[in-house]
Amino acid sequence: MVGPSLTDSERDIASRRLKFGFVALVAASGGLIALQAGGSLFIIAAGLVAGLVLGAVLLWFLLRWWSEFLPHPDHGRR
């Protein structure tokens, strides 16, 4: 038998982890840039928070953009 290797719940968990990892990577990038620039602890924390916000916005944008390429159940019915 051939079928999907992941169940729906496992796929949801993997998707959630991938999304969290993407946002965390953008946040870590903001913090590391602030650290490399010689910023104080407050500036590094601000870079992390700004990275979290930017990562969430980028994720939202990418998910909306990607949904345009997915098939819709009502597509083509008129």
C-alpha cells in the first residue's frame, strides 16, 4: 500500500514547528545583527522583538501568497 507517510495531526504539528522556526530564525537574525553592531542589552532585546514582529508579518504574507497557488474546492464552479 502506498499512502501519505504523515497523518493529518502529524502534518499540522510539523507545519506549526516550521512556522515557529521561520519566525525564530528571523528574530535571531535581528538580535545577532544588533549584537554584532555592538548594541547594549536593551538594543539586542529590541532587535529580537523587532525580528519577532517582522518574522510574523513575513510569515503572514508568505502564507497568503502561497494560498493563491493551492487548489480551491470551489474554483471553476459558476
